[in-house]
Amino acid sequence: MKKLLIFLSILPFLFSETVWAVSKLECRHSFYEIIQRAYQKERLNWDELDAVKKKMARAPWLPTLSVGYDRVIRETNSIDLNDNISVSSGGVFVGPGDSNLTQSVNQGDQLRLRAMWRLDQLVFPEATINAFNMERNVFKNRRELSDDLFKLYLEREKTLAQIKLHGAPSKEGLPLKQKLNALNDRLNAETDGLLSDCPKE
């Protein structure tokens, strides 16, 4: 009778631990789901890269346009002085001087529009080199992100296996729960909320 009472008293605790472990185990996502969501969050999808590469391939066919506007104001002053001197037997005669002042103002507006194509870019455009570099960087970033997330994913799977094996006992259960919650939070942050449906303790 005494054993029965003890068993009945600890039964709710065992049941709660089992339910918690099962609910955690039901919140399973494959690594493919996790990494694809992470690629999408970090904008490392190949589809986006292909779209950018297509735009870069069309870029050399577009001319470089330049627009300019000039406003010119020019003022010109011209002064001419002429003296008339006449020498004869009757004496020296100084005639009236002639003076001429000319002033002109020229004003003009000029609008320039120029389109220029670089023929060398049509043969081997810089956009091609930039596209290669971009693709290399995307591949490198995808690999680094995949390695980091795979470590987290394996650690989470090990923790789930330990909880399932030990039934999350009271002595070891709390550290395992805290560890699993922390791993879920990290993966959730990297995948833009993919694991938000996972229950917490």
C-alpha cells in the first residue's frame, strides 16, 4: 500500500517529463529544411544570384549617358582712336579726332547629351569577372553557414536522443532542457523562426 502511494505521488512528475520529451521530439525539422531557410534568410539562394548575373550580362550593352548644361556670358569692349594731322605750306592743321567705342554682350545656353559605348566591354565585360567573384563569395558563405548550422543541428539531435534515452530525469533533465532550449533558440534565429513552433519548458 505504501509503495502504491509513493508511485501515485511521483506519477504526475514522470508523466510531465515524458510529455515534455515527446513534445520536444515531435518538433523535428530536417537539416535540409533548416539550411534552406537559413540560405533564404541570408539571401544566399542560387536563384537570386542567377537573376543578378543576368542583369550584369546585359549591362555592357547599355551606353554610358552624360548630360551637361553650360551658360556662357561674354562681354567685349573695343575702343578705336584716330587723329588727323595735315602739314601744308599754310601751316600745320590738326583735324578733329575720331573715336569709336564698340561694346557687345554675347549670351548663350548650351545643353549637352552624350551616349558612349565601350566596345571592349562587349567582348569581355567587367560584369563577367564581378559575377564570378560574386558566385565564389556566395559559395564560400553557403559552405561556412552550412558547417556552422550542421554542428548546431548535430548537437540538438544528440540532446534529443539523450532526453529520449534517459526520459529527462530530474537530476539531468534540467540541464538537458536548458541546452535544448538554447539550441532551438540559436537555430530559430538563424532560420528566421523555423523552430518557433517548438515548445519551451
